[in-house]
Amino acid sequence: MSIMSAFVLYAITWFLTFYIVIMLRPRSQQDVGVIVPGTPAGAPAEENVGRSALIATAFGTAIWLALVAIILSGWITTEDLDFRGILSKDEEVQPLSQ
């Protein structure tokens, strides 16, 4: 796995984790009881983006480390995920006829 592949995998893992974390226990203005004029009652009462980012970083890093360990150890390879047999090593590559 190259450095860029590891970075892309981390970015994807972090953002997916962040989207999950940001929706955990949101408190709406209606739940709090203070509705700001001009906003819907279901709008968030407070923004905890920094806290959500820290939680996503902790869980995302743990998930990323597990994924990197699986990929580098060879437990799962591209051949394991080749359900249609396109990447089969047994077949020889045939040159294109002209």
C-alpha cells in the first residue's frame, strides 16, 4: 500500500465515521425549548462539530488501523474480491488480434 493509498483510505474512513458521529444524539431547538425566530424547530440547538470531529478521529483512526492491518497482512486481497473472475491469475492474457 502506497502512502497516497493510505491517505485516501484514512480520509474516506474519517469522513464516513464523521457523518455517523455527527448524527449521534442531536439536540434540536424544540428539545431544548428555545426556538430562534426564523429557524425551524428541528434545527440544532448547539453546534458540537469540534467534539464530533475528535470522536470521529479516534474511531476513524482505530478503524483505519484495522483496515491497514488487514490489507498489509494479505488476509484480503484483490483476488478475494474478484467475484466475476476478471483478475484470475490462471488465465493468460491474450493479445488483441488485428
